[in-house]
Amino acid sequence: QFSRREIEVLTYLNANHVRPVSREELLNRVWGYAKGLDIETRPVDIHIAKLRRKLEDDPRSPRHLVTVRGAGYRLVND
């Protein structure tokens, strides 16, 4: 079962699946934080880790919810 926030993260990533989405963008668009604030991005990382445990066969080698180094996260739809 997915939490409301996990569904919101997945929905946003799916809507933007053609490009990586930064942690800051997720905080702005999903969590509702104002742009430019110096906010800890750890909540995003925690939610991504939880989603990987639920979605991936091997969460340590994700195929669907991938990290794009230096850019953010991307949901790969195959």
C-alpha cells in the first residue's frame, strides 16, 4: 500500500517522465515549499527509498525509479 505522499511523488514523476526531476522541484511541487528556501532534501530521499522498496525487484539496482546523477530522479516507463 502506498501513502498519499508516495502517490503524489509517483504522479508527479510520471507526469514528467521524459526528464529528471530535481529534489528541489519535488519539494516545491509535491511538498509545497516555496522556491529559494534553504530546505533539507532528505524527505525526498526517504520517500524515494520507500518507493523503490515497493516498486523494484532489487531496490539497490533500480530500473524504474532511477537516479540521474546531478539532476534528480526519473520514472522510467517501459
